[in-house]
Amino acid sequence: MAAPLQLQPTPPAGPDSARRATLARRVRFLVLFTIGYNLFEAGVSLLAGSETGSSALLGFGLDSVIEVSSAAAVAWQFSARDNATREAREHRALRIIALSFFMLAAYVTVEAVRGLLGAGHAGESIVGIVLAAVSVVVMPALSYAQRRAGRELGSASAVADSRQTLLCTYLSGVLLVGLVLNATVGWWWADPLAAVVIAGLAVKEGRDAWKGEGCCAPGALTSTRADDGAEACGCGDACCQ
């Protein structure tokens, strides 16, 4: 007796051209907002860090400058109006994002080591505390919006940039805790110690971006078997989480 025919599940259909155009415009807006906010963040951090001698604030400001390169890479990719050109630019955008992660990890590590070795103790900075608190609120919302749009569009570079924005949230939290502890109880070592962990996360995200591990476009598996589709495109159950 012949074995019963097993029907393969139908892959989800991707967004139509009108929806893709809408999502592309949304990504362009989000990355431009990210660039603008990071430039503002960098200016305030560098000024406050110079006035108080805070290496954490100076590092945070330079980190914001580095993050602009990631957002600019995605803005360049999505400046193209047609989907074919955007997809052709995806690989280069991912490489730029990966290099931004590696640069960020290297700088944060150097600053963390300098801090742990006691390279100067900074004064109090109310401006820095307020800026870090605002970033802790703004950055997660911005990262979520980027990831949601990038996931639906199937853009690995947009998802990778959202991860860097989320990493900025962790850095903002580290900066906030460090500045508050320094101002209240004098625990100067809290900031550089946490920064070492952040640097490790940045290296991981940089490796993922370099290898192109992002999010598969909906319906991208139509040419592959359902039982090995995840491996075919590098996506797993935690895709774009």
C-alpha cells in the first residue's frame, strides 16, 4: 500500500509591492531619526564629558558617533527607490554595520580597562544623568520600531541596525548607573565593569552581521523544502528577536 501523501505547509506570503514601499519609507524615517538623535547625543555627551572629566561620557559620545555610521549605511541602502537596488546594497550595508560593532566593542573595551585601572575619577554630571535617562527610554522604542519594520520587510541590515540601537540602550543604562553611583556613593568601578559585558555583546552582534545572520523575508522559503528552510537562510525560531 502506498504511503499517504504528506502535504507541506504553505510558506507565508511576503508583503506586496505597495506594503514594501511603505515599509521602506518607514525604515528611511527611522534611520534618519536615529542619525539625528545620535548626533545630538554625541554633542551633549562630549561637551559634558569635557567639562567634568568623565571618560564614560566621552566614550558614550564617541560611541554615538560610531553608531551614526551604522544608521547611515541603512539610510544609504534604503535611499534606493526600487527593491532590487536595495537588496543589492544589503551585503555592503551589513559589512559596514559589522565594522561599526567591532569599532564600538574595541573602544568600549579600552575605556573599560582604563576605568578599571583608575585612569582618573570624574566629577558629577547632572546633564549626563538626564541624557542617559532619556536615552534609556527613547532607544528601546526606536529599536523595536526598526526591528519590526525590518523583520516584516525581510531586511537583515535594518534588523542589524536595530540591534545596535538596542545595544545603545544597554550602554545608556550602564552610563546612567555609573554616573548615579559615582555621584551618590562613589562607586567609580561600576561603569567600566559593566562596559566589559557590553563589549562582549557588541562583538557577538558584529559577527552575526558580518555573516549576514538576520531575518528572512516572508515567503523567501518558497523554493526550499519546509523541513530545512530555517537552515537554508540562517533563520531560527529566534529570528529578529
